[in-house]
Amino acid sequence: MADLAGNEARVLCIDTDPQGNLTYSLEGTRITDEEFTGHALYDLYNDFEKVHAGEKSVRDYVVETNLDNVDLIPASLETPKINTKAKELIDAMKQGKMDSLENLEYETQILKYFVSLVQDDYDYIFIDTQPSRDSLLVTSSLLAADYILIPAKSGSYAVDSAFRTYTYCNQLREQGIAAQKGVGLIQTMVQQSQAFNITRENYLRVLGNAVFRAQIRFGKAVEASEMAGMPVVEYAKTQIIKPQKLGEAIYEVVAVSIKQLLNPELTASWEKGLTYVSEGTITSQEYMDKLERFVRLRTKQVEDSNFQYVLRQFFDAAAQYYKKPERAAATKKQ
């Protein structure tokens, strides 16, 4: 999303999750702060008649975010009340208390109506949902979307949930209820392990090409960005990395003993191998055998070497930049 906005694409995000995590990520404001109460997603539903009559616009409920070119219809503490409000609106139309709209017969179609009113103003519209499927807003989001991306973690529970969500999306499309052009799955919080490899093989076996080759890796920056209320890409820009004495020492050791580890082409090679595993070109065991062979050979190379005297000159050169300032001598009072 940040990448799209950085390329001058106009992006709108709609936060339908009652937890308001997307709102916090883009605005740094929690829904408990009540900053958006009165002009959030629930209020758009609550003012449906005014929007329909032209007295108000969907854009009245859109706020600018901390990211350039990215707008947001935020969540609020009242988001859970949308279920009741949507039913009241449809009942009022059926009872003739409110003007009815063509193609608006069910509560789940209201969000799509709102999206249609602003879709020409944006290049992309992202709708964030809560994890569970048994929600009016989740189904509303699925009906309003052209493409659906299912984020899935590793583990048996996550796999079962992802499969059910994928099946549900396709059922909506096959029954003519939704008109999605595509449904895909992307793995998140990825850590390289045997459990991850097994999970990915299960996803590929059942879903095939619907599984994205790209993955979202787990890292401390992800957790830190969540705490800071910032997208991880923007959070990374705020971090200033300063060299440390130990870090420079480790670098010199690696440069002298296993210089291949400093070559970015090596990382690219391992990434390419992981891609081959995900595509089924090689097995995960073949990949691990090659990796272990590399580690074993390089470790033996270091054990058989004697670089201490060569490294000393590098350590001494770096150490001069990390000298502690001398403390002024204290004078004793007479």
C-alpha cells in the first residue's frame, strides 16, 4: 500500500474491523481515543439517507492519513453497531419508510453502494476486515471487492481457517452473489522452519496458483511498527542504525574468514531456492541439504584457519572510534 502511494496512486482504505487496527496503523490513533467518533464508518451508515439524498458525501467520512496519497474511512467504538443499523435501513426500505435503491435488497450490499460513490476518485480501495467469517461486515466486504487477499499464518488452525475462507469466497462467486475476479492467499509472520515448509506445501497442494509466491516475513520491526502505530515501511524510515564496536569486529571476522556471507548474491541465491521449493521444482529436503552442506564446509574452513594476527590490525583501527572519553580527575576538598 505504501509502495502504491509512493508511486502517486490514489489509495482509500476502509477499516471494517471493530478492533480498528488499520486505523491505528495509519493514524496512530486508537479507537478508544474516540477521535473519529461522529465521522467514522458507522456514521456513514447512520447518515445513509443524507448521503443518498446528496446532503452529505462519502468523502465527508474520509480522513487523510500519515501516508501521502492514502485516505481512510476509520473505525470507531461504534463499528459493531453497523450490523443493527444496516438491518434497520433495509427494513425501512422494505416498509416504504425510505426510498429504495436498485440492487440494494440486503444489508450486505450497503458497503458496496458506498464504495461505488467514491471508486472513481481512487486508483485502489482496500477494505480491512476482522479475522472471522461470520460477520455482516466481512460478507459486505467480500461482496464489494474485485479481488480478495487472505492473509494466513502457519499452523494447523490457521490452515483450516484459510481453507474455509477460500471456499466461502468461491461459493459466493459461484452462486452469483459476489463478482470477485480473483481470490489469493499470502502467508504472513513467516519464519523459516520445518513447520512453515509443511504448511506451505499444504497450501500449495490444495490452492495451487492461488498461493502468492511473495511472503510477509516475521521480524522485530513488524512488532515495533504495530506498537508505534505506523506501517512497517514508514517505521523503518525512522530508525537510525549506528555502528557498534562489536558489530564492526564481527564484520571483520566474517570478511576475512567467510567473505561469501557478505555477498548479496548469496542471499538472492537462497531466496531463489525457497522459490523453487514453493513451486515444487525442488523438495524442502533438497534445499536443506544444500544449505547444511554450505554451512558445514564454511565452518570447517574457519576452524582450520588462523586469522587472529591478521584481524588484530582491523580491530585496533576500529577501536579508536569507540574510546570512552577520559573523566576529569576529581580534586579533593581541603
